[in-house]
Amino acid sequence: MGARKLKAMRRDNEMAFLQVLSEEGGARFDVTSDKVTLGRAADNDIVLPETAVSSHHCCVLRQGAAFMLKDLDSTNGTILDGELVKEAPLKPGDIFQVAGEVDVLFGDEGMEVPIAAEEEVAAEEVQRITAPARSDSIPPGFEPRHDPRSTRVTVVLVCIATVFAAGVWFLLRLMRA
């Protein structure tokens, strides 16, 4: 089986891009700088809001005409060709997974990317390429861990809201009396 790839050839004068794949086709981002970061935090070039994604999860680095995928010590890892990677070369057509939750296509202007809006692509082909195919690309036994910090933040916010609501209720009761 192995990782999914789209056949493509890269020419130096073509713009590289990253496309976050989804059922609807996904958002596309041109690679216009030497480093493009992906993660949950708002200061990333590409923000991925899924809880399994680390704040600063991974990046794509331009090295001359070549590109590298680098994991930024994320909690749930970056997967390319079915393997967790710390750093690996990217070729047009590679699809990597961020935290095992988000599929990202690396491509260039010269390749055709099927998305749901293109009529000439059969619906089955769009589904095959854009639907997350977890069984053929994620190492056996890999389970994304959810960041415990987000759970703690949620609990703290709920406690603060509860205390605030109790205070307002108490003040309203005092005003009525």
C-alpha cells in the first residue's frame, strides 16, 4: 500500500504549494518564503485547529530548489511515507500527515490537483485522494495524543466562569434584599 502520491514533475520556475486536504478539497497555500510553519498556534503560516496538532508542529524548508519537511518536536509527530519523520525531503505529490489527523499535499504549479470543484475529475477519484486514508499511511499502533494543556485550560476557564456566575448571582440576591 504505502503513502499516497500524485505523479508530478517539478520545474525550477514553478511555485511550490501546500494544500490541506479535506472532503471539500482543502485550502491551498503558496510557498513564498524559505520556511513555512504549520501548527495550532495563531503565529504559524498555516494554522491547523485540531487539538492533536502541536502549537508549532512542523515546517517546510526551502533549500535551493529542494524542499525539506521538518518536525518541530511535536507531541504526535509528522508522518511521511508511513513513517514518523524528524526531517525528510519532499517531492511534488507527497502527502504528509500532521499528528495523524491532517493530510497535507506538497505540490507545484505544474501538477494537477483534483479538488471537489473540478468537474472533469470523477467523484470516486476526488474521494480517494482527499479522504483521510489512515490505514495505509499511519504506522501500526499510532494513536494521536491530545495535548493535556488544552484540557487544563478548559477546566480552569470553566471554574472561573462558575465562580463569576456565582458572584453575580450572590450580588443580585443582595441587591434584592
